[in-house]
Amino acid sequence: MPIRVTESDMTSDVSPEYAYLVSSGGAAAWRLSWLPERPLTREQAMAGMELDALVSDPALVGDPMAFALMQERAHRLGMVFAQALLLLATRMAARTARAGAEITPGEPAEGARGGDIGVPRKVRRHDRAPGPQYLTGPLPHTEPPVVSP
């Protein structure tokens, strides 16, 4: 994960998100651009940057090891993965909307650094065996079970 770290900030080659050091009254805390209200340790800020880099890499979609790493990085931030993913996805969508870009399935979205991915770069098509059959009409009405005391 290409993350550049200095004494006062962290940046990524794959995402426009960043971390920065804030000093207030002699106390220093790290903040993430996508989680600015939460003061963090340096290690937590790095975990947040790594999480963003993992989420931004379309090659990792469907990779169980990468998913486990994402969950672990979110846990280091004191969040469940779904919370972190929602925050990152919301920011990604906002950047895309501000740019006035439309995302076409299978095409990369252009971000501030050219690596902000809106959808996977390649659409995978699989020849699948017929899957389960689903009801397409109205559901049949059934009465709830009667429970006797």
C-alpha cells in the first residue's frame, strides 16, 4: 500500500484521502480526512489510511484476505467495517458528483489522483449454471401459525 508518511501528514497514491497531525494546547492528535471528528493515535491514522487504500483497490474486490484486513483496520479505528465503508463510499460519491462525472460500469472514475475508483475496472462475466428459481409474482397468502396456550 503506497502511503507516504511525514511527521505531520500521511498521503496515498491510490486515493485523495489523507491524515494530518493537529496540535492543540500541547496535545497532538491525528485526524483522517474522512473521519475528522475523531482524534486518533499515529497507529490508528495509519490503519485508517491502509483501510482507505484497501477499499480503493478494485483488484481486491472479492478477496477474502483483503476483506479480513479491511475489517481488522476498521477495528483498530474502533469501528465496524460497514461504518467505515459507508463513510469512504459517501466521500467517493460526493467527489464524483462534484466533478460532474458519470460512472459507467466497468470504467474507472477519475479522482484527484486518478486512482479514486467508483466501480471495478473490469466487469467480470461468468458463465453460470442456472441458479435458484425465484418467485416473480405475488407471494401466496398463508395464515400465521396458531399457538394454543
